[in-house]
Amino acid sequence: TGRVMLLGPTMDPRTAFDISQRLPHLPLRMREHSRRALALATRLEEIGAPVQYPGLPGNKHHERFKSQMNEEFGFSGMLTLDCKTTERANALMSHLQNKENFGYIAVSLGYFDTLISCSGSSTSSEIPVEDQAKMGLSQGLLRIAIGYTGDLEDRLAQVERAVRTVGLVP
């Protein structure tokens, strides 16, 4: 009815303006998300943490991702870390957010700062636990969307301290 019927769905002018202001530097942000995710995944792998990231050569889907990716933007800013249990995942998320100021616990994963989610108890919580197990979704699986804030070396040290503190690695 009304304007939507006559003009089709239209975006709020302020939203359109905000998007137009952010699009020119989107490639810079995407490159940095990927660069940092690879650095964090590499560090986590080096210390023996159960990390999955398509940019790691040992990832079982690495070659497939490599054949499909846009080389300019890397393998993405998303990685997973399997804490095995919800309790350990919650402890790690809490430590990263509250002790290290590393990022934020959230279910949405699109932001300039790091966002962390425990899928089994958040976005996939409506799926029965038995079905999650069949899917291979661990109750302690963290999805981490790596942000581009802060000094990278500081971020690497924060993550390493946190995984050691919660006992994910010795």
C-alpha cells in the first residue's frame, strides 16, 4: 500500500548515506580482517589449540577455498575454536571480553571489532543436541569474527593468554 506499492521498497535516506560512506573502504577492511584471522589462526595452531581456519594449509578444505577465493581478500575473517564444552567456551568468551578486552560476546558476527559466539548455545540452540552432534557441531565450538582494532601483536598475546588460562592448551 501507499509509497511501497508505487515506488517499491526503498531504503531510508540516512541508511543509504551510511552505506555509501562505508563502501569505498570495504576492501581495506576485508583485507585486514583476513590478514588478522590468518595470523591468529596460525598462532593458535602453533600452540596446539583446536582451531579451524580455511587459510591454514592443514585445513581439510584449504585447497577448495583457495580455488574459490578472491586472492585480494584472503580467506575471510572468521575462524572457529573448539573448546569441547559449553562451560569452557563460556569461560574463554568471558575471559576474552572481560579480562583481555579482546572483543565482544555476540550472536551477530559483522562488526569492526572482534565478535565471539558459541553456536551450540546461541544461534543453533533451537537444534536438538543430538542433531547438533550428528552435524558435528560441538557444544563448545566458538565462532570468532576477527576485528581490525588494536595492535596485532597485542591481540595475539591476548588470545594466547586466554586459551592458556582456561586450559585449552598447556
